[in-house]
Amino acid sequence: MCAIPLGPESLLLRGARLKNTKEIFGVAVYTGMETKMALNYKSKSQKRSAVEKSMNTFLIIYLIILISEAIISTILKYAWQAEEKWDEPWYNQKTEHQRNSSKILRFISDFLAFLVLYNFIIPISLYVTVEMQKFLGSFFIGWDLDLYHEESDQKAQVNTSDLNEELGQVEYVFTDKTGTLTENEMQFRECSINGIKYQEINGRLVSEGPTPDSSQGNLTYLSSLSHLNSLSHLTSSSSFRTSPENEAELIKEHDLFFKAVSLCHTVQISNVQTDGIGDGPWQSNLAPSQLEYYASSPDEKALVEAAARIGIVFIGNSEETMEVKTLGKLERYKLLHVLEFDSDRRRMSVIVQAPSGEKFLFAKGAESSILPECIGGEIEKTRIHVDEFALKGLRTLCMAYRQLTSKEYEVINRRLFEARTALQQREEKLANAFQFIEKDLILLGATAVEDRLQDKVRETIEALRMAGIKVWVLTGDKHETAVSVSLSCGHFHRTMNILELINQKSDSECAEQLRQLARRITEDHVIQHGLVVDGTSLSLALREHEKLFLDVCRNCSAVLCCRMAPLQKAKVIRLIKISPEKPITLAVGDGANDVSMIQEAHVGIGIMGKEGRQAARNSDYAIARFKFLSKLLFVHGHFYYIRIATLVQYFFYKNVCFITPQFLYQFYCLFSQQTLYDSVYLTLYNICFTSLPVLIYSLLEQHVDPHVLHNKPTLYRDISKNRQLSIKTFLYWTILGFSHAFIFFFGSYFLIGKDISLLGNGQMFGNWTFGTLVFTVMVITVTVKMALETHFWTWINHLVTWGSIVFYFVFSMFYGGIFWPFLGSQNMYFVFFQLLSSGSVWFAIILMVVTCLFLDIVKKVFDRQLHPTNTEKAQLTETNSSIKCLDSMCCFSGEAACTSVGRMLERVIGRCSPAHVSRSWSALDPFYTNDRSILTLSTMDSSTC
């Protein structure tokens, strides 16, 4: 197998890549979420990774080298030809046309000729190989069984392969809360009705206070509305007994509250069997066979189910009617209008006509959007209860209503019709109409539902923090709810100093608060700070105080943004992206309201949750649970970055080795543009002879075992800030390439250039024999260099590494051993056979290869011994008292005297294979006790080594 030929990407590869990335050109509309905005889908190929930027920088440097070599060669050519004897030697007389031609044109012509001669120093095939590595390497994420969620039967998905290496460079993680950190499985827990707080216990509502089993047993269960008529007394939070009038009024309030819950939604029913439903307490064991609710929001589903348990059962709807069973009595409400939810209003409403002919507006939404519009009801008591629910980490919604007169409804109906049929500014007119309608409300109460955390969320967030990644939680929940969940999931620690930037009303007030927070961070002797920001204050901070806000955030270990609109999430990410440090950002979300921040971040992760697939479809990668993020970054991201970083550096190195002898050769041929290598070798060097070892390396390399990377998040810091593609590392590889090229050329020149006895038949080395010797040493050296960089050896690595060298020898003998009649000239005929017939040539090849690689090996040994990185220390992790594993692959006894020599010999003779590996990982793995990834070797007994 050969790599794709030099030149632009082939159409076939490009087509495969476009199919893989699922690039969508057009408009992605947030259905029911972003009614004011249609987002143009931003192609993921527009997100240039840090590796690509480094590649472009290196390419510019090599272009400069190419132009410099061409200019130097051209100048030296004319300097050499300044002497008459070299300007027109007897064996190369000029024509009359050449003598009379313009010197400037000749200079330009020679300069272009040298550019063509040296152009192979630019690794054009690098870009093709990188695209192949990204495309093929992306399959490993989908194949990883540790990223497979059995309950939902979902595996990880890769929507774009362009950003694999960016998974190893993340510095900021921005995550949604609901459905991302939590399960998005809502359970109704408490509610507040007309200022009285109730809790659901075993399918019954219990008013605030002691239970009936307590010594004060003076409280009664409010088990369902069917029981309300038989209650002798009801007790509120202050334990007063109600009169019959108050009791009837309370029944009416509860009835209206739960009817609002049952009617104000967009829930659908799959199977309607209403017989026997609603005649008493709703038995949970009957629910699945009778009613099955489907909703775009789990909150709505939980609330409708709770109302059904109480006795008001929503049993179906059509375009014009909604059917509800109350105490066994079927009631049909005419659905007049639905005022859809949007992220600006943060509420939804329905206008219905009751069987009695009365028209009602029922509204449901966040307390910040409902309470300001209320003119009646227990507003203050409900506000207190909402805050109490939020402190428990519960999600809250407020319910309100408004009874409409005939005249009011006519005005409302006319305004809605005009807004919905407007040809211009329709969204603005609809927003104004909704605002006109949803006012003068009567507050009914509030609901509280619980959304439990996903498994291993706390461990994952802690691991991200250990890896040096800052985690920001961006949520639309209430301040108290968000803080409670942040504490429970480990985003905030109890010992962390929590700073707040909330309820800011003006720019000046916001700026002063930010200055106070900055002073507190400076003055407090606390290691870690956490910051809480609400949406209103964030808007003020981002308007004129971005720099001050950014400075405060940089000094905080964790940031929580609550009451956030979807577009605000994207603005926050953009603020961090364009900061002076230019950090790599990653956004995680599960719903349509998270699409804007997923597309804004460098890397977008979609959670395949219960709110559709908008986030997963618009993301770069999709996973089933938040806990999978740790392996995606620490293992796959680490591997991908190391692989592609080495791939890029190696390509520049081997092309320097390839072309520098060509440049040096010009000093010995009077800069006549004579090529050192045969044209076939020039073509096949990057295509066949050196392509496969680096490609397989970039797909299979594991410099550290996946278990170690996963369980030691601090190793992630070793590759941060694009460290492996720094200018220092790039210069090392480039200088290494130049030094090796000098050894190839001058080693061949001084060892055999003037010795006539090396061929064994008295003949001297010719031009093609010399070039073939240099090329042979070069192919062997760069291939063995790749072998030295390889830590994880499989049979595929052995096949392509040693097979490439064997293929070169076989091909050269085949190409030079046959006379090809269709070729104009056969310069290489029998050259390779004559070259290999000399024992001195074999000795010279071995000597030059060892000389080239010896200093590199010595440097690696000393670096590991004197200045090892954390990753190199992890490669030498002691699995038991007597065995140490080198590079997580080759095991050697710690007592051996010549351990270093043994390591090298084990590699050379090919015994460094998976069959010789010892794995003694702890069963107390904090993340995965049974790693089933195809990247992981099976556990073996240590006696194997």
C-alpha cells in the first residue's frame, strides 16, 4: 500500500471527509427555542486547530529555507562561472543564442530551476497523510467500548475528524447543567399552592409540617382532589384549621392550579385508554398500560404525570380541544391559542375556553419572568418557597392565570392574527403581542422537580480540574438551584470562597462590584475562588467591562453562570476565545439551546440525551454521558495529539534529510542543477519508501498505557499549550534532519568517493552509484528513526517498518535489474546490484546509520534520566516491586546492569511486542474497572516478563 501521490487532496478522499464531517450549509433553526434567530450552520472545517496553525508556520519557515537555498545556489553558480574556464568549459560549449541572452532572464531561469530541484523539501504529502490520519483515526472513538452506553445503546459519534488533536489541548470546558451534568429525568417533589407548601410522598401531597405518624398527628394528607370533599380540616404551614368556606376556596385553588399544570404544555399521548383513570389516586402500576406521555421537555412530562397522580388527568388533545378528567368527569377545553416558549420570555402560555364558556390564559415559566407580571396571589410567600426549593437543588416553575373577558379576548385574538400574518418584522410583532397578553396575571403557585446527577459527574469534574482544565457551568436555572447543584457535583467545593456578581442594575454598579471582587481575590488568602454570575449582570459586564470581568474570571478556579440565555452562553465562550492567551475551549450540551455555544467553542461535544439530537448533530463529537468526557480527552485526545505532533515533525525531518544532500551535491557539480537521485526515487520516496511507517504510527501509537492516562489526569498538562509543536521542538527536528543529511552525504563522499576498490571490479563510483548509496542510507536511517520513536509495537508496525526497508531493496533490484525498453534512458541499470556486491558498502551503510542515530539515542537516554517529564515517569511506572515497564510496552528486570542496552536490543530484534507486556492495574480504578477499549491490551500475569 502506498500513500496518496503528491499534490492536492484527491477528490475521493475529500468526498469521504465531507461525508464524515456531515458539513451542512444552510440554516439550523432552534425549533421552539430560538424564535428570534436562525443560526447559519458554521462548517466545522472552518475551525483551524492549533496543529494546523503550527504546520502552516513550519511551512512558511521551510519556504524561506527553499528560497534561500535556491538564491544561494544561483548566486554561487554565477560566482563560480565568473572564471572563464568554468563559464564555458570545453565539454559544455554555449550556443550563440545562450551567449546573447539576457543575464537577468538567465538568472531567473536558473533560480526557478533550483526551486524545482529543491521543491521536495516542502512536504506536500504531509497534508494528505494528516487528512488520512484524522479520518482513519476518528474511527477509534466510535469503536471504543468504554464510550458505549449500554442502557441507551449509544456509542460515541464523530461528526468531524478535523479536530481530533484539539481534544488534547483543551484549557476551558463550558458545560450545560440540565441533561449534561444531570440525567434530565425529572421527578416531581414539591409545590407551593397559594402560599402553602406541599411535598409529594408515596403519590400523595403532604402539607408542610409533621407527618401523620408523628406525635402531633393533627395533619391530614391531601392525597388527591377526590379526597378534598371529605376532608374535615386542612392545615397550612401555620397549622390553623380552615372553615368550610376556606376549605371550599382551597379546593378551588388546588383544582385551578393542577388544571393549569394539565393544560399549559405541549405534551403528547401515544396510547389513550382513559377508562378508570382519574376516579381516585393514580396508581403508578397502572400508568404504563394506560397513559404514556411524550414531551419535548422532561419538566412538562413530570408535571403532567404529577397532576394525573393527584386526580386531574390529561388524556389527549387535538388541534382544537384538550381533554382532562377531573374526579372521573371528562372535561373538554377548547384550545384557542398557544404562545410558544422562547428563551427571551422564558415562559409559555395557552389560551383555552372552559366547558362553561369562560376563557382563561394559563402561563408557566421561570419565577423571574412570571412574578413581575403578577398582580394577585401570594407573591411574596411563593417567592420564599421558590428560593427554598432552589436551595435544595430543585428546578422551579411558577404557574399563573388570567381570566379573559369577551372584549379582552377579541383584542388579543386580533393582535395575534395580525402578528402571525405579518409579512415584515413578524418575530418582533409576535414578541410585542405576547408581552401585551401575558400581563395582569394571578399567581397560582410554583412547582419543584428534581433532576438527579449523572453517574461519576463529580469524579469527572475533579479529574478535569487536576488536568489543569477550568470548568464553567452555564445554565438557565435559578441562582440557588445552580449553586446547589454545583456544590453537589463538585464544581464548587465547600471550602472554596464563593464570590457573587448577581442582581446588578447598572453599568456603574456592575463595575464597582467587579472591582470589589478583584480586590477580594487579591487580599483573601484563599487558594481557590468560585464565581457566580447571573444573566442580567453578565449582560452588563460584557457590555463595557469585558477586561475587568475577564481578569476576575481568570483568577477563579470555577465559574457558574445562571439564568443564561442561549446566546449569552455563546458570548461567554467567545470572550474567552478572543482573550490574549487564546485558550482552546470545549463546550458540552445536550439540547437545542446549547447549539450556539457548541458551535462557538473550538471543540463542541453533544450529549445524546432526552431533548432531541440537535446538540449531537451540530457538535464535533457526540457522547452518551458526561463521564465519557474524561476518557475522550485524557486518552484519545492525548494519543491523537502526540501522534499528529510526531507525524508533523517527522515529515519535515525526513524531507530535510531528502533534499539537503541534493543541495550539497550542487557544490560538486558546478551548480549545474544535476539531480543526485534518479527520478523514480524522487517520486517514490514520500509515496512508498517512507509513507507507511509514520502513517501506522499515527494511527496505533500509545506512548503510555490508556489506563495510566485515564487514572492520572495530571499527565494531560504535559501536552498543553501545544508543547510538542513548539518552535524549540521544531528546531531540534530540523537540525537533526540537517545533521543526518550531512552525515549521509559527506560520509558517503569521504568513505568511498575516491576509493576505486570498493566495487570489487576496479570500477569507480559513478554519479548514480553515489546518489543511490546516499539514498539507501537515508531510507534506512529515517525508517529506523521512526522505529525509535515508536513505543507501542504490534505486528502491523513490524510489517510496515521493516517491510518498507525490504520493499526498497526489492524494488531497487527489480527496477535496476531489468532493461525497460519504454524508458528513454536507463541510468540505474544494474547500479544497485553493483553497489550491494561490495562488502565495504555494507559496512559504510551500517556505520553511517549508527552514527546518525547514536547521538539521538544518547540524548533521549540522558533526557529521561536527568530531566524526565511526568509522562516519561509514568512510562516507568512500577507495576510491582521487581518489574518496571518501559514506555508501557517492554518489560525488563530492574536489576539488570545493562538495562539501556537491553532495551535497545529488545526493540531491534523485535521482541518488544504486546505478548511480552505485563499489566498489573489496580482494581480500584476510579473511572473504569474493566477497560474494554480496543486501545487497551489485555491483562497478563507479570511472570510473562
